[in-house]
Amino acid sequence: MSFPFYPEGARRRSMLTMISSTLIPVCEDVWQVRQALVVNGVPAHTRMTVIRLASGQLWVHSPVALDAALVTELRQLGTVAAVVAPNCAHHLFAGAFMQAFPQATLYLAPGLSRKRPDLRGQPLPDEPGIWQPDLSYHWWRGMPLINETVWFHARSGTLILTDVCQWWQGDRLPWQAALWARLTRVRRRLGVPLHVRALVRDADAAAASARQILDWPIRRISVAHDGLIEVRAHEQLAIALEPLLRRGR
């Protein structure tokens, strides 16, 4: 779980992780792990996405906490080749993940190496990476405190979002989570949370990124916090991004 405005030390002290070791199939060659967290008293969920590339190797987005069962499941799927820390908030479990899969390369979102110099990773390349032609990514500009990279799996039409858009779904959310989601306006539908909107420093750049992402032929959206949208995905994303599009040119 990530709240970019929390100090790094405070976030580490206030996080409790409830590990789930189940890889959930999403579609052909795409899996997710949904993991429960409590951050500063707020129960939440986050998602790790795993994609089997055409090469047979595995690409992992936003690693979660590991246990022995999950390590075994991943090894049974294939060789983990690439691990992505997709923004400047989703990195807490990257170090431990890389210890379990040292043969993989860790790719860091722009600016994350300054925040986490202890992580032995490399910047995301401008040129196509080993995930091509399966995956493409876009660096969402205009929000330098979070610097999210957004990923698109062309074969399944799946867009993978981390923090810029959220939707805290579920009829039985704990009251703390439901209150937080209502306050940030992501309880009832997909949206850009209010605290993420406050991170925008260049409205034109953020709007331009939103338009570029909407150019992808999106059929499914995975939201780290917390949902999988498979009905009218592109339409719902366009509505969610309206606040960013209105602010910029």
C-alpha cells in the first residue's frame, strides 16, 4: 500500500502485511497476487501482476511480500527475468523479492534510485526492454513525487495501474478503509484519488500522459488498490481521468 505523502520511515514503522500466497489467473499468461496490508491503521489491499512473456520468462510488476509457497508457485511458472518497481511508492518489498530471485533484473521507476539507493536496480530503458513485444509502458509525467509508470499488455488488452487511479471495491470494507476511500473519492468507481491529484505539478504534462494512455486499445484494467475492471474498461478509465484532462491542455 502506498501513500506518497507519508514519510518513508513512518511508513515502514506503520505497515503490517498479511501474506497471501495464491497466484490468481486473470487470463492467458497473466496472474495476480492480492495481498492485505494495514497502513497507519487503514486496512487495504495491493496487487502484484505476473506475466509470462513470449520468451517463456516472467515479468513481475509491483512485488509483494513473499512466503515459501509463493516463491514455489512463481518458480513453477517459469524463470523470473524482470521485476518492476513501478513508481516511487511501490518498492517496499523489492529488495526481499530480489533476494529470492537474484537472477532477475530489477527496473526502477524514474527517481526511485535516489529514494532507495540500497536497491540494486537499473532505470527503465527508453528503448524496448526484454518485455517487448508483450508489454509497453508510459511514464506518467507531471507528478514527480510519484513518477508512476503505466504498463499495457497488448495481447490481453490489460492496462496495469498502481496509484494514479484507484477503486476500493467491496461491500464489506472495514470502516477505516471505506472512510478513506470515500474521502479520496475512489469508493464507488474508478478515479484519481484526491491525494494523487494534489501531487500534480505540471497539469499539461499530466493531461498529455492521460491522453496517450487512452490511445491504447484497453479491454481490461488492473488497479493495485484494488480491483480488476473487465466491463467498459476504456470508458471507465476516460471518466476517471477527466479531472486530469480538465486541468491541462
